[in-house]
Amino acid sequence: MKSTVLKRGLICALVAACAQVALAATPAELLAGYSAQAGVPAVPAAGQQLFTVRQGREWSCASCHGAVPTQAGKHAATGKAIAPLAPAFNPERFTDPAKAEKWFRRNCKDVLDRECSAAEKAHVLSWLLTLKP
């Protein structure tokens, strides 16, 4: 009995470890996934507009991240520092799908008063990927 439980525990631990590795991604892979989910190609200009223009709420994405998010930003309400959003200026950005989804969910609700669509995520991420040093 102990042997079976131990084997199951090891298998579960191995599966969990593999799942963590599978969660690692590149921004380009995330973009491809959002574009595929949306069924339309990403349009960087649409992403820039979504990012910089107020969408009926008090804030735009640029309110905290800056009009060109290549430098540190600051949360408009709390003043908390925000690391650069563009992946070329912050290599950790958009490498963890769970964090990216959390970020999009929270910030889209602040800016749009709803979650972003897959197309909107693709557009914004495609624009962010055009920003180079």
C-alpha cells in the first residue's frame, strides 16, 4: 500500500514539474496563441491605439505604463513602480502565460471595464513586440 501511494506521489510530482516547464513561453508564442484563438492576425497599430487611448474609463493602459512602455511606469492610483512592459526592455514580460493572463484580466477590467478579447491581447502584444531599444 505504501509503495503504491509513494509511486502515485512521485508520478504526481513529476507531472506537476513537467506542467511548470510547459508553462514557460516566449512573447512570440503567446502572440501566436492569442492570434490563433482570435482567428485574426494581430495588428500592431490597433494595439497601440488600444493601449494609448482611454476606452470609456478613467484610465488608459498608458496612464500607468507610459505612452511608450519602454521605461518604468507608476500606478496612477497607488504610485507603485511598474517595470517596463515592452519585452525588449524587460525580458521577463510575457514569458509566463499565467502571469500574462492575470495581467490582462486585471488591467483590461481597469481600462475597459471588461476582460480583453483574444484579438485585443494579440494586438497589444504585437505592438509591444515592435518596440526595440
